[in-house]
Amino acid sequence: MKNVKYETGIPFPEDLRPDKEFGDVSNVLKRARTACETAIALKQMGVDIQPTEEDKEEARSVFNEITSERPSRGKDVKDTGTALHLAALLGEYDKEIVQEKAQLRVYTVNKLIEETVTEKASDRIRALELLGKAADLFTDKTEVTIKHESTEELERKLREKLSRVLEGEWVKEETVEVAPPQIDNLEIEPIK
């Protein structure tokens, strides 16, 4: 079994600026996901990766750090076994978030349905409005109709418009040249 050890402290290519610290809290999840994707790619290429109990414990520790409300600098994933198990944990976590969002949507819609039978008209209207928005009933739609015309038809229309313009009466006006004023001997009075 090959085990790839990850080096820590090496910044991602997009983060090579010397003024940017690698240990940013915002990069904790990004670094972990990169390690997970690397471990998955290695496994797909035939590398035998079997997470040990120690790897699983380390992965749970990193997972808890990543998903905590206030993550610190974060623990770095140090080997492929930990990364592979962390990938599984993060995959399940993502699924749970999607399920929770779906459940919250159902709960909210049900509560809005209950509000549609209240005595106050403004509450009923507002609940119905929010239900309509949840069902995408009030999205703005713009309809664009493109009418394709043949080249002959376009030429005919262009000739018609040009003939209307050219049929107008042309008046040739006499032009008079005006010489620019001489400013060599101009006296300027100072402002008081």
C-alpha cells in the first residue's frame, strides 16, 4: 500500500503572493477539499488506499474543525488515508445540508399555507405572495420574438426608406467664409 504524505505550508498556485498568509481560515476547507480530491484521484489511478483507524480519527478531527462555527487555522490533512476518509465525511455532510434545506422549504411552505387562513387580510395576501414566490409564479419573463426576413425583403425595405429620404427637397445654400478675428493687437483689461 502506498501512502502519500502531504506537505503543509505550500500555497496553492493562485495564492503565491508573498503578502498572503497560507493559514487563512477561509482556505481551511479549500485545502482539505484539495487533499480529498487528490486522494480520490490517486485511488482511481489504482493506488491502494486503506484508511487506518488512526486516519479515520484524524479525519473526524479535521472534519469537526472545518464544520465548527468558528474554525481556527485548521488542521492540515497529512496523508491519503485521512484525506480519503475526510472526503467521505464531507460528502455525507453536503448531502445532509441539502436534505435540511429541502426540509426547511417544506416546513416554510406549510407554515405559509396555514397563514393563508388567518383573519387579517393583509396577512393572507402576504402569505399568498410568499407562496407564489416559492413556486416561482411571479418571475419576470421577457419574451423576445425574432422575425427572420429574406435578403430580398430587406433590400426592398431599405430601398423604400432610402427613396422616401431622397424624395425630399434638397436646398443648396450659399456658404460664406468668415475670417477668424485678429488677436495680435488685442488689449485685455485687468479685472478689478
